[in-house]
Amino acid sequence: QVQVVESGGGLVQPGGSLRLSCAASGSTRTIYKMGWYRQAPGKQRELVATKTSAGITDFADSVRGRFTISRDNAKDTVYLQMDSLKPDDTAVYYCNADFGPIGGRFWGQGTQVTVSS
């Protein structure tokens, strides 16, 4: 059974930085895409950033230039470096491990990020 576990959320002031970590375990198959999504209160879950096993990245326009995604394919881990944080970045951040159309997608339990003074 695939498990996805996030860590690194917390409270930070506007303009500050946080680094989220995520590790997937329980499968020997290659994870096609790993990444981060977020959900703010009263809003739908949205893409933040993803990275494929080939290194192709995708970012939400709202975080491009402020957030960086990195991935260690050998360890099935993905990281999200968040800089210049804004109150609008406040949300629960979820990690996703996508094994493709046959392998399925797996979610972590989420980690809270709060940007407030």
C-alpha cells in the first residue's frame, strides 16, 4: 500500500520562507509525477507545483518565481521551497504521488501553512 507523508508546514510571517517535504513509500514502481496542491478554506484544491520523473515542472501562475520544487527520484521524495510568502498562500498543502493512469494517484494527509503577521 502506497503511503504519502508530508512535513514542514507551520506559521510564518509575510515575506518569510518555508520548506515542505514529502516522501512516498510502499511501491517499487516509478512515480511519474510528484507534486503539491493546496486548498484554502472555502476554495477548491488547486495545483501549486509538480515535477515529473524526467524533470518537467509545472507551476501555478500565483507561485511562479517564488516557489521552487525539487525531487529525488531515487528516494521518492519531493520538496517545495516557498519564499516571499503571502497571506494568500495560507492553505492546507497536499502532496501527490502520481503513478500514471494504471498505477493511480495517492495523496498525503496535508500540512497546514499559515502566512500571517
